[in-house]
Amino acid sequence: MNTFCRAFAVSALALALTGGVTLAQDHPDPQAQDHQQYVKHTEWKKGAKINNDDWGRGQQVDWHAHKLRKPPAGYEWRQVDGNFVLANNDGLIFSVVVSH
């Protein structure tokens, strides 16, 4: 009977540890998402326009947290392909900063 109790305790412990790992995977580290794979975009320059598809898949970022300059009125920072892009709703680029 003692062997049965030990086997049950080990199984319960293993199940609890496995459940803890699963819960950790359900809540990824938000900073881990900040490190996107870098892609060089030579077409992204001040005064150019960023494609709607590129802009749409970018994540809006907190300029303070990333030590970027405050965006002018009507502009926002987004992280796209490992780049920080400052543009307005029409896609007009004001600035591009490589994040690596």
C-alpha cells in the first residue's frame, strides 16, 4: 500500500508541474513580442508612404517605453518587421528607427 501512495503522490506532483508549465505558456512574456525578426525596408524613408498591409500588421508601441521621441499630433509609432515606424493614418512616414 505504501508503494501505491508514493506512486500516486509522484503522479499528482507530475500532473501539477505539467499544469503549471501549460499555464505559463498561456501568458507569454509581453516583452518577448517586442523582438520581431528584423527585415530591412529601404523604401521606408521620411516623406515616403508605408503600404497599408505593412502598417496594418504593425503593433502600436508605447513611445515612452521604447525611448522614442513623442509623435507629432496625428502620428503614431508602430513596430513592423523589427523597425519602429512613425507615420500618420495616410501612411506618410515621418521617421524610421531600426530596433536591433
